[in-house]
Amino acid sequence: MRNTLRLTGLGLVGLLAACAQDPMPRGPQMAATPPAPMMAPSPPPAPAPAPMPRGDGRSATLNFDGDTLTQANQEQLSPVVERLMANRRSRVTIATHAGREDRAMARSRAQAVRQALIDAGVPANRIRTVNATARGMSPNEVMVQVR
């Protein structure tokens, strides 16, 4: 036991002596070099914007203030387009609700939605437009349904 303590004590003394020595010998053989300049850390990347809530692509109700699609309407239409592109056999119905005096505006709105779908790559033969009477549907709304 005593021999172990002596060896451990000698080991400790050797360890302390090694730590006390200068690790980088200085002298004519090695000149001191200045440390490299520290670069400021780059700021963390900006967080990604929160994804827009999306439906399952089965339907979308678009609200119009005129007869052209807004950016919000196009974003609402995006899940429908994704669903149509994923299932090449499905068809889409664009339904408007308008009385006699508003039919021209309703037709123009339906055409705007139809053209947006075609521009997104949906074949025209898979798109159907109708003027339907739907309970609770405003004349300013266009319903898009995938079947």
C-alpha cells in the first residue's frame, strides 16, 4: 500500500512539473506569431415564415371584390391545384351563385379561377364551371370543389 502511494505521489509530482513547463518554447528557433484576428460570429439565420394554413385541397371558397384573383385567392387555390396535380383523374367544379343581374360578373369570376387553374397546369377538360344556387353562398363567392 505504501509503495502505491509513493508511486502515485511521484506521478503527481511529475504531472505538476509537466504542467508548469511552457508548452510553446520561445527563442530563436520559434518566433511568437500574433493570433489570428477573431471574426465576429455571423447572426443566426432568420426563422422561416410560418406556413399558411392549408386545407386538404378538396374545396376552396374564394371571396371576390371584383373579377380578378387576388394573391389571397391564389393562396387559397394552391391546395386545390396540388390535389389536382397529385390525382390526374380528379375533376374540379367552379360554382358561382348569382341572380340574373349578376351573371356576367359571376361568369367573369369563374373564368378567372378557370384560367388560374389552367395556368397552374390543370388540363381544361378537367374543369367545369356552373352557376348554382347554394344556400348561404354570397354572390361575391366562388366555390371550387375537387371530385
